[in-house]
Amino acid sequence: MAESKGPIRFKGSLGDIRSYYDSDLRKWIYATKGGANKDLIKNNPAFARTRELNEEWKGNSIWAKIVRKGTDGLSQLKQGRNNCYLLKIAERIQVMNHEDSMGKRRIESSKFNYPLIGYSFSNKHPFNEVFIGETTLSITDDRSKVTLSLNNFIAKNKFSWPETIRNYRIYLNISVVPDVIWNEFERKFETVYSPFDPMCTTSVSEWMSINTDSVDISVVTEFSKDFKPHEKSIVIAAMGVEFASYIEYGSPYIVKDCGSMAILGCF
């Protein structure tokens, strides 16, 4: 793989060379085509381990998609690639399974959820660099309602942003992520509850000023009354912060990139 520093640039393929622009790295990348073809990977005994890992990758993709879709209520606060990093988290959870055979290992986030905690959906503005404050999360026994509290919160000097910001608001998103298991009869990975009906909801605070006043902030998010999370699933709680440069006649002027978000807890 090579990086373009000269005047020659193209997008797509040229002979055995392909080129694309990496928006995260802000660079043009060139790579050669090659490697084993599809038939060789599918049939050659030498690629048995590759086939097993490919199957598990499909399970990882199912799990990562559920996490991504469950946090769509905060989509304006996401920047950069997220799927590749969530796939890595899924793989970390998967390798903790020492019961299943290779190629069929479950993704039991209901048992091993700590790799998710602290994950920031913004590569450009990592949450722990944007927000410097203490939060408290609480959840009801039936896992249907989550409360995010910021007690005695003084907003001044709690936020770091490249632009001038004068106002902020807090988001709380909760979503359900089931374990992903291997279905031996169907020969494929699927959610432990199949078909899985995605469940997520988001709440947001009022706009507040960044000043030296001490305030108690509480944001509550609750699933619909007829829904209760099942066993072998986790409830993810994600916090987001959104900024405005100022508010005029009740209309906020949102800053570029809006803000940041991260997963604070898994229950």
C-alpha cells in the first residue's frame, strides 16, 4: 500500500492498482490487487481456517450492525468509520468464548460487555477529549428505564472544542443488543432472539449555557411500556453532547461536526 504525494491522482482502478481517498486519514491511498481468489478460499483445504474466520466475521457484522443502528438517534454526533472498530470489539468478545468450536463461536455480549464501555463514535472528536466531567448512570431492575445524572455540574471548563461554544445539550440513548449465536440447522449466525426486533429510544435535555453556575442535570430515557429487555441481551446507554456557538431568537447555531458521543454503560 502506498500514499500519494505527487500530482497524479485517480479514483478507482487502473490496471492492477486501485486508488481511493481515506477521509479519516485525509490521504489518497494506492494498493495493488491480488491475493487468493474466491474459489480457492472456498474449496482449498489450506484455507480452512480462513473459511472459519469468514463465518465468524458474518456473525460479528450482525452484532456490529445492531450496535450501529441502535445508536442512530445520535447519528449527527458520529464521525468517521465505526463499523471496523465495532467489528474489532465483537471479535474481542468472541474470543472470550472457549466453549464453541472455531467458526461457530457465539458473541456473548451479555456476559462480556466491558470492551464496549467507553467506545466513542467520533474519531475526529473523541468523547473523552471533548467532555471532562463525572456522570452517574442508574437503571431500573427490569432494565426498561435509564437515568443519566450530572450533579453539581459546572459547565465552564468541562468541554473542549476547536470552535467557540456557548451552549450545550445532553443526549441519552438506550438500545438493546442481543447475543449472536450459531444456528447449526440453518448453518449461519443469527441473533439469539430471531427475528430480532430492534429497540432503541433517545432523550435530550434543554439547551443550557456554558457558565460557572452549578446545576443538577437529569436525562431519563425509557423503552415503551410494553417492552422489557430479554435475557441474553444487554442494554447499552450512550451519552452525547451537542454544541451551539450561540442561540438567537430561540434558534441554536450548531457548530460544525455538532459534538461527540460515547457508550457509557452496558447493563
